[in-house]
Amino acid sequence: MIRADLHIHTTFSPDASIPPKTIVNQLHAHPFIKAIAITDHNTIEGYYKTQKLASPYEDILIIPGVEIGTTQGDIIILGTTQLPPKPWTPKNVINFAKQTNSLTIAAHPYRAYGLGDQAKNYHFDAIEILNGISTPQTNKMAENLAKTMNLPGVAGSDAHRTNEMWTVYTEIQASSDINEILKALKKGQVRVAHAKKSIHF
């Protein structure tokens, strides 16, 4: 089993201030979260930088990802090291993910820039049901959406600043192999959880 934060931003997102080096250092120091997905807005560059810094550490895993601002709302793609071709409609982004054996997640569906009920019109792999900076009410709505669509629910801190990191995580029944992790996510071999606030670095 691996515990992962599946939604985190670096300084390569225009609205975020977390240096990749800080992510790597804190991930290495963290007692149990040992994997993260770098999901910067519309760019993969943050993943490449973070992965390069993380390469000396055998105990941590950086999952490639991106948060695409589509015409109808944000979609996270996990497992890709390239951007989908434009136009970024939900259908095009999901088709790209299927073609590249990547995975799509409806990000914070009931918050700003989320797809809301429109997510029901598309074939997602998972729904983000526990977002670290969303309200309990909107997370509950996302959880209900996942149940309605019979899809796995995942968690991500959606951290844009250092103090927002490590608030929530996803337990995945897989080893620290990215392909195994993606398969386990698609199969719903996951559980979401809040991290204790008492962890300091």
C-alpha cells in the first residue's frame, strides 16, 4: 500500500508558491505520505523539475500529472508527461488520456472551475471527493457524485502554498510503481483520509 497526495501545485503554476525542492524535502521527511502527483495548471514543467530533484531519493515517488483548464471545468490527468492537443474540451482531454493510458479525475467538481453535474456527461476514471481546500459541503457533494457515477473517489490537498500541503491523502493498494498505481486507482482500490494537523517539518 502507498499513501499519495494526488493534487499539488508548484511555482510552475501561476497561482502557486511551492518550490519543487520544498516538496521533495518534505515528502522525504514525511512519516507516511511517500508519493505525490504534481498537477500544475496546464503545464508539465513542474513535474519534470520535481522529478529531477527527487531522483536521488529511493523512498519517494513523483507521479506525472497536469490539471487542465477545459472549456467546462478542471480535469486532472495522471500518468502523462505531455499535454493534450487543443482545443481543451472535456471530451478531447478524456480521449487523449485513454489513448495514452493515462487517468482522468474530475477535480473539485463543485468548487470554482469544477465541472459540477456536467461531469456525469463524461467517462472519468475517478472523482476528487476530498480536496484539501474545498469546504466539507462541496466535498460531500463530490462524494455523492462519485457514488452516482459508480466511480472511485480520490483525495488531494490541492496545495498552492506550503502550509496547505499534506492535509489529505489517498491510500492506494499498490506498490510504488506508477503503472500499478494507475491500475489500482481505476479499479477503485483506494481510500481517502485526512492527515493529522500535528505533523510539522
